[in-house]
Amino acid sequence: MSLEHITVERHQDVAVLTLASGKVNAMSPALIQETEAVLHEIAEDSQVAAIVLTGGESRFFSFGLDVAYLLNLNRGDMAVFLKQLNTILRRLYTLPKPLVAAVNGHAMAGGLLMAMTADYRIAAEGKFSIGLSEVKLGIAAPAASIRMLAHQVGHRVTQQLCTYGTTLDPEGAKACGLYNELVPIESLSTRALEKASELGKLSGLALNKRYLSTGTYDVDSDLATSEDDAWLDAWFHPAVQGRLRALAERK
């Protein structure tokens, strides 16, 4: 498969996945499909012990969904994309190998969710933000992702992010558990590789990850359908569509 929106490099037994989807690493269907294909290959590769996920040289780990593109989709196509989004977040969160997020800049909306799938999150120091900015536009995060976030950082922090749309700087994010560690940006790649290599040596991690993720994404089909329908109702609300179009025009 030819990759245009993500790159893959090997550093001994660590695979580094770098988002490369425009200047803000927007989450488009193409990016998600490429990431899914790469993760499938890596999961089957016995030579890869751990993975690092990063946004590369951009000031954005990811600024969330590719709103300008997605606004052109009808409800049926948007429902397909939502399932793809849920699938990739689930795949990252339940990956049977250690995943380290090297958050090189802003991580907003879907970017926050992608970062939070990692087992360990190292962020660059600096004037960067993390939060669920879509809340202020009238959109919820996908239901399973909210459960995942609550599993990672607890109900109180998740409530602040999901209910109030709280945005945090790296120091604030570390204080409430969104980030495990902060480093100067020039040290980010090296430190992420070190941590991934360290976690890759923990033989019991895969099974423990499976236990910890139970009840997050593995809900019955009727509930999943109901949750997706509610999210789509919010996305296609006329007022929300207006705010999204205004946002897309500013970018």
C-alpha cells in the first residue's frame, strides 16, 4: 500500500509512525485507512516490540477531524467514517504491543483522543494546547472514546474536558494525567524511543492491556448503533453545521 498521510520507520525493535497529513495532521478517511493498514502489519510483525506515534516536525500532533473534507459527506458516508474513526481508536487502544505517544504540539479534539489511546504519553514543552474543542461547537466525542478517556484519566478530568471543553497547556495536562512526562521538544523523539524500548520488554503488558480495555469499545451492536446515531444527529444539526463551516473557512 502506498502511504501518503503517514510514514513508518524502524529503530531496532521500535516502529515509529509519523502522521503526515497536511500542516495540522487532520484526521481524514485517507489518514485513518493508512493508519489501520500500518497497524495491522505491525501487529503481525514479531520484530516490532513497541510503537511510537507522533506528529513529526509539525506544531500539531493532530488538530482533530478534517472538517473541511467531512462537511461534504452525507449522513450515510459520515456514518461510515465514524465507524472507521471508532475502529482506529479501538485498534490503537487495544494494540497488543506498547504504544507511546510523542506529542509534538497541539492535540485537539480527535488529536487528543488519538494521543490518549497510548500507554504512555510524552509531550513537548511549549505553548501548546490539548482539549476537546468540539464541545464548544456542539459536538460530542464518540461515546466509546469518552469511556476510554475515563479509563485513562478518571471521571473528573474526563468531565472537565467533555462538559466544559477545557483546554490545557502541557503543564496542566501533565498535572491531571493526560501526559505522563514533558520534555524539551528537541529531546522528544529520543525520549519516546527510550520509553518504547523499555515498555517493549514487558512480556505481560499485552494481556494486561486486554483486561484494562474491557468494557470500553466492546459494547453490544444495538448500543453502538444508538451511540453513533446520536453523534450523527449532533454533527448534522443545522447550527452545528454552521459553526463547522465557519471553522473550516478560517483554516
